[in-house]
Amino acid sequence: MRHLALAIAAVLSLALVAPAFAQPFADVPADHWAFDAIAELAAKGILEGFPDGTFKGDRAMTRYEMAMALARILARIEAIKIPPPPPPVKIPPPEVTRADIDRLTRLINEFRAELSALGVRITAVEEELAALKARLDNTKTTGFAMVRYQFPVSGPGGSGSWTLVNLTHTGSIGPSASATFRLVGGNVVAGLVTPGATDDARVFFDRAQIDVEWFGLRWRAGRQTYKLGPVGLLFSECAVFDPCLGFGGLTVRGSFAPVSFEAAGFRDSGAVDLYMARGSLPLLPGWTLGANYYTERHNFTSITPNISNTGWSVDLAGTLIPGLRATLEYASFTPSGAGARAAWQVSTTWDLAAMFGVTTGAPTLTLGYKSYGTAGVGTWTPLYAGSSNLIATGTNSRDLSAWNARLSLTISPRFRPYVAYESGTAISTGALHNVLEVGVVSTLAPNTTGRVRYQRLESPAGTVPVNRYRVEVWFEW
């Protein structure tokens, strides 16, 4: 049986946001985490409560009660009249997403018999949902902006401010094709676009891709981002660049029976081509096994000697018990003319609320271990390896053996504290490596998020390259 609070979360995606509500039920205090959702649904007539004026949110909800609430929502949707499309410049932004519609469709299928018994015209509602979904496929533009201020405590952590603005334009080209263009600008990426650049701003496209379904496969051509495997030890462009800058190339994805497969090819520069492939299949219920291949072809367009570096990896991901998920990836990489070196990483995510009923703060714990490089052979050297420490990339994240932990709490939307710690040694020298980050994330306003954090990195022992505070604000639209 589903609890009433879970039902509220499922149907809330179709309710419009309201600034404040009166207390609808005697047993729902105003400071309860679900108060706004319950009050809004009650105000819209979707939830009515019990004759004694209570909500009884701790008891199980029957299928008939769920069907009644769903029927009221569908009645509202059925009343929507889809007007003829206005001129493109006047198309209003949609109030729901494709995910909302897909979620509601699954609920209709689940409660089809009960809804029919209540007299809901399911076919008419499904037609309205199809019309809404078609509208969501039209061209749209989204974006976000970020401002970061940095205050060093000591050492070379650096002080100053950085900005980033992003505009993403997506649209359908036809029934089986779409295009995405993302324009990014700001001084946070200057040094990545032009080596040696400082704080002068850059503006460029980090996404310019076309997606096409062709011969039963999903093709993506153009500038895009990509990760090989769940961890990306051999290739993960986003682990190196912040923000992800993307690569020009081609990817293709498909499936054959239980096996899913994908392949990718990218041009990193005029002298380096990157090729990779992956296959995965469900091993057990809730578990996926994957295998990956990777190669770097250096100087194949140059007169200098050609070099091929190759690697392979395997990965396993799944749920150990309800609330506990694990991901493991092992990789081997062989540079041309050198010995193979290995890297592996395991991470676990513990939903303490689901596992032990610890509901206060909704705590989530992640524990992991990583090892990049092989003693006596060499450090981990793929060009865009997905290896990193908690707060920075660089040489110390290519020669590292460490464990890490992170505890996140959600006291309220405005107060989400966390603490992360990593400790280990450099594989080649045994030098100490310690990282600490403590921060608070807060929802400042609709679509606006802020974060304050302290970061300290000691690597190697006695050297503190990072010791700073950061204040960041993001706004999305």
C-alpha cells in the first residue's frame, strides 16, 4: 500500500504553485515538510480529508482513495481546451513537463478499473494528455546563470568573482529528429577555452548537436558531452572541465534483445582522435553489468610517428538492499610502449531514511574508495579520465588511493547542510592526501539556489594548495 504522503508527491507535479495557504486539517502543522503540498491540493478540491477535520497522513491510503484523488485531477485536465497554436513568438511556456505527463499516464494505467468505475472518461483524458505532450515538443529556450565569490583563508587558493551564463535552445526538426544548441559565456571558463587566459570572458557553443532516430538506432552528431561507463574512468569529459565544454563527434545508441550498446568517436584536436564502445545487460533484477573499450589515436593526421593508447573497463551497478545502491568500475589503460596501469572505484549510497526509518533530516550517506594508477608502473594517464578528488582535478587525482565519505541532510528546503571528507595517499610516493568540504545549500527563491562552503586540500603532506570559502548563487529559467 502506498502512504498518503507518497500519493501527494505523485500528483503535486500537476498543481500550480501558490505562495501561501490556510491550514486545511487539524493534524497537519504549518511547519510540516508536506504542509504546502497538502494545503494546495485541499484548496483545489483534490483532497478532502475526513469528517472530523483531520488528514491522517500516517495511515495507509486505499486504492479507492487514490483513485478518487486521481479522478479529480483528471477532471481538471479534461476541462483543458487546447487552443490553436498562436504565432511562435507568443507561445506560452508549458506548465507541465513530459515527465509529468508520463508519470500521470502510468497512474491512469494503474488505476484504470477504479477510474472507470468512478465514471472518468479515460479515453478523452488520454487524448488531452497527448495534445499537451505534442505542445511540449515545440521549440523552447531554457537557461541558467551562476555567480561565484571566492575568499582564500591562506595559501594560493585565489580570490575573486566568477560568472557563468547559459542559454539552451531545443527544437524538433521532424517526427524523429531534434536539435540542441547551448551558448555559454563568462569568465569561469576563460582559462579552459584559451590556455593561459585569466578573467576575461568567453562566449561560445559548448553544445551544438542533432539527434536522429534512424534504422532503429539513436544517433547524435555535433558538439556534445559523453561519459564511458557509470564512473567514466577511461573517459569522462565533465570530470575534467567545469563546466563541461563538449567535444565534436558522433555517438550512436541501440539495443538488441537484453543487450544495450553504444559507440562514440570524437576529434579532440587536429592530432588526437578518440574512439570508444560500450555494451551492457541486466545481470540480476536491479543490477547491470557493462563492458567498455577505449583508444586514443595520437598524431594520425600529422607527420610525426603515430601512437595508439588503448584501454578497457568493466562495471557493475545495482541495489544491494532497499535504500543501498552500489557502483563499481575497474579499468586498465596501456600507453603506447609502456606497461598497463589500472584504476578502480567503488561507491555506495545509503538512504538512511529508507533503510532505518531515520526521517529527521532525510540523511543520505555516500561511502567510497578509489585507486588511480599502479605502483612501479605509472599514474593514470587517459586524456580525459574521470578521476578526481573531492574538490579539484590535477596531477594528484591521477596518482591517488583514497577513501571518501559524504553526509547530506535536508532540514528544510532553505537549509540542506553537508560534510564531505577524503583521505589517502599518492600511490607513487605514499604522500598524504586529505580533503575536507563543509557546506550548506539553500533554496533562496523559486528557481534560485545558493551555496556557502569551506574547502581545504592538503596534498602532499605540509602543502595546502586550497584553503578557501566559496559563495555561489544559481538561477534557472
